[in-house]
Amino acid sequence: MARRIIRIIASKHCDDPVINYKDITYLGKFLTPQGQILSRRRSGFCTQCQRQLKKAIKQARHVALLPFVG
């Protein structure tokens, strides 16, 4: 069997641990044109940061700062 190569990539976000739901331009970078949240692979976040991003995007949608659909 072929061995898989596991790459450990540092998260883009771990340097700045706070994701603010009011920062619409920053959150918009991680949405598709249809309004879906990008996957961890495409966004480059670690697991913990991806959860924070998801929570911030959903909170921004709830207070009508971001649309639910693109």
C-alpha cells in the first residue's frame, strides 16, 4: 500500500484569535458566491478556527449583516 503524506499547515487565522461577526469584508472572503461557507481545506483554517468562523458567519446572518443566500 502507498503511504499517505500528511502535511501540517499552520492556520492563517491562529495569529489573531478573535473573529468578529461585524467584520463583513473579512467574513465574506470565506463564502462562496452562493453564500455557502468554504470548507476547512479551501479556507486554510485549523479545526478550532473554522468553528469560530462558522459561528461568526451564522451570527452575522442572524442579525442580517450577511445574506443567507447569495
